[in-house]
Amino acid sequence: MLGRARGGASSRTRPEGGAGVINVAGSTTIVVTDGGQEVTVSQFVAQLDEAAQRRLDSMHQRLRLLEQQMETLEAEVGKASS
């Protein structure tokens, strides 16, 4: 999903490695993703934001589950100690 800028790519041909930034007619900048998809910079940023939000949501869910497990273990240890 991520595109990487490559130095000096100013034609419509794909840069080495399949990912990079291409300037088209000087007005529109196209980002070529690692998957070979060509998108505008604004579309790329929106896709990157959505992917980051999904990862953050996933990490948040895992963190909440771990916090619940810790609370359960703390309660069990408290009962065993008394």
C-alpha cells in the first residue's frame, strides 16, 4: 500500500522497484504504490490514513483485551492472597 519517492522520476514510466512518485504534466502528481496502483497524492494520503486508523483500532482492541485480562488476574491474585 505504501509508495516511496524515488529521486528524479519525472516521466510517466514506473520508477525502479515499482513504487514512487511520478509528475504528470507538472500539475498532477501520481503516486505508484508497492502494488503497482497509480493514485493521486490526495488519494494516497487518504488510503494511508485509513490503513493507519485500522491498525490503531486493532491495537486499541488488543490493548483493551490485555487490560481486562490483567484486571481478572489481579482480582484472582487478590483473592488468593487473602
